[in-house]
Amino acid sequence: MPFYEKEKSKIRMVVLTGHKEENKVFYSPIQENRKPSMQIIGGMLGRLKDKIGKYNVIQFYENNQLIHSTK
């Protein structure tokens, strides 16, 4: 079973970066799908610090609906 999968993950995190950098998309771990959305978002933000340097906005989507955004 994969750790995360585009079609099965509950939360999609989009990191909007600067003009010359490519935006990044991350998906929540499948085994966390039963947790509340805000708890999953907190974990994803904690792990993000290790992977991304500069960013402008981080957006979180559930079922293609924006549920949370942070700068």
C-alpha cells in the first residue's frame, strides 16, 4: 500500500512559490484519512519545513474545495 496517493489521500496541500519557481503539491498520508482535517493539516505543516524553503501561500484542499490557507 502506498504512503500517499493522489486519488486516495484526504488532503491536498498546494505550496505557492515565487515567480520563477514551480509550485509544489503534496498529499496527506492515506493512513491519516480518519483523522480530523485540521489535525492532518498540522502534521503536514510540520513536515513541510524540512522540504520547502521559500513560499508565498500554502493552500489545503479537501474534495477539491479550499478548506484552509496560510501565509
